[in-house]
Amino acid sequence: MGQATGKFLVMRRFLFLFFIAASSLSFAQGLESGYYRVSNLKTGRYVYVKDNKGSIDIASRSAEMGALELWKDHSRTISDPASVIYIEYIDSSSGGAFYDLKAQGTGVHDITDYYVYAEYSKGSYQVYAEGLYLCDSNYGTGESGQMGTNRSGDYRRWLVSKIDTVNEFFGIKPSVSYNGRYFHPFYADFGFSVGEGMKVWVVNSVNASAVELVPFEGNIVPAMTPVVIECSSENVDQNKLDIVRLDGTVSQSNLLKGVLFNNATRNNRVAFDGNRMRVLGIMPDGNLGYVYSTDTPDEKDGKRYLAANQSYLAVSAGLPDNIRVFFPGDENDVEDILIDNTTKAVYTIWGTKVGDYTPLQIKELPEGIYIIDNKKVIIR
């Protein structure tokens, strides 16, 4: 890394010093490449990647590290992708072993064109760049800390834990509950498979009447794939993901998109756009749907912002604020909905209006699947 001396590195996507911290995973301990969490030895605060912007000025011996947040409470790491990084052993040289570290859509080598080094001793790790040792710069026992280079001793020592499906696990905390089922829109920079009783859904069609959720094709969801996860329970420890390294794209059509960050302090977030976005939620009539965001507007600009590490539905302008979600097998028999003699609007499954018909006329429609009274109806 000597080539960087005296050189100002503007990081297009900031994680440089955090990844150096993560690189403290010592392969001298026989650890393989994999996913880990990092915590400070002195304060017990865990490192989170909440942004991808920043800079390091080697000449002035300073760095801008606001993208990295440190928080106590191991339980809050469980469902937060910002606490998960991938450590990849690259090779060894006279300076020691070097690594590439990746998380939240970027990595050390992507940002700097360099790999990173670390020192292991006394069961923990000191991490550095050009003589600057990374530390938790906040004294005391408060919940939050700040990444810096101004502390010595145990404040600049780091512990690491490999993520598995037992102790240091990653679990989904469902955010939407519907008819005894639990869902969460999810987007992260790691591949995964789901545990028993869980399902993964994507969207392959949407119109004014219906959003079709269909099963994800495959056993492992690649990194950066926006999905909806159906959980087995409302309890996080029963919704564990088996995290694996798998990059790539999904072969099937998927209209879902994803957001990695929602950092108001650093203005790195995505505003909700009612003309082209809907989020998973409960419709006014109580059905599961993709809805116009009802999140609390920002006090400063009045905008609503998409949550970090969550998926959303990309829609065309002009679609309703609320669009019901349907699953395979949700079809109702026509006799189950024609319980009165009122005329009803009938739509194709693609959202095209067929017409307004009486119950008798509806029964005479060609065989197929229609949307009537906001329900998917099969006519045989």
C-alpha cells in the first residue's frame, strides 16, 4: 500500500476502513473465507455499514468515517445486513496475508485497487492503514460509538465471529403480517437459502388489479436479488437464513427492485416515488398488497424514504395506490363471490377490463381466470 502514501483517495463507495477492520479476521487461526460480524474488544459495540461514501487523506493522516456506525446489543445485529461482511483470503506476501472484504454492494478492492493487511495477537486483532489504527473512539458504556483513529489499547482491538445458523446467525424479522402469515421485503449483498417453513417470492406481473407473487426458482437466492421472504414465524430465531457466497442474476422475470441504504445524516437514501413505486403492506380493505407508502414523512423535506435493505415494486405511472397481491392457488370459484345480483366489473388477469356484467352473464364468460370484486376468480 506504499503507493498510496501522500495520495488523496476519494472513495466512490465508502467502506475502506471498515473493511480493514473486518480484515482482522486472522487466517492464522485457520478461518476460511466466509461471512462474519466485527465487534470492539473494549466497548463490545458492533460495526455496521450504513453508507458507501467517504474519504481518506493520507497526507493529513485523517479519514472521514461517518459511514460506519458502532452499536451495542448483539440482538440488533441478527436481522441487519449492515452488520454482515464477506472476508476473502487472497494470498500472502512478505508483509503477511492479505484479503478482500465485501459488504453492502462494494468492497476494498473495488474502492481502492488494494487488498488489506492486519495484525493478530492476544486473541484479538489490530487493524491499520498507513500507520493509522482503527478504533472505537467513544469512551464509556453508551449504546453507540464512532469509528476513529485516536484511541489506543483495547479500543483498537477487534473481535470477529463467523456467521452460522446456530449462534451468530442471521434471521428475518417479518414486517408485514396477514392472515396468520408473516412476510418481509428483503434485499442484501449476500446469497442465501431459507430454513424450514420459509418461502421466497418474486413478482413477475403487475397491473391495476393484481400483483402476482410467484415462487423463486432455485434453492439459493443470489446476492443483490430483491425478494419477498415468507417467514415460518414472527420469531426471528425461527426464520434463519443460511448465508452463502453466490453472485449472479435471477433467470426468471422479477419486477422487484432493492435499496441498500437509508442514511438521513449523510443523505444517502432513496425517496419514495408514488408514480413508480409501491411497497409491501396491508391495503385499506385488509388484504395483502403493494401500497402507497404510509411511512412518516421526513421532518425537513416532507418526503418518505424507502427502508434500508428492503425490496419494493417498480410500477408504471397511473396504477392505483393499492394493488392486491395474489399467490398461486388463490383462485375463488365463481359461485363463492356471486352472492348478490349486483352488476360487477370484470377484468382479465392482465388488468384489461372485460366489461360490467350481471352474475348470470359472468357465469357465461369463457373459461379462464378473472379479477372480480378484487378477487381472483376461476370460471370453468
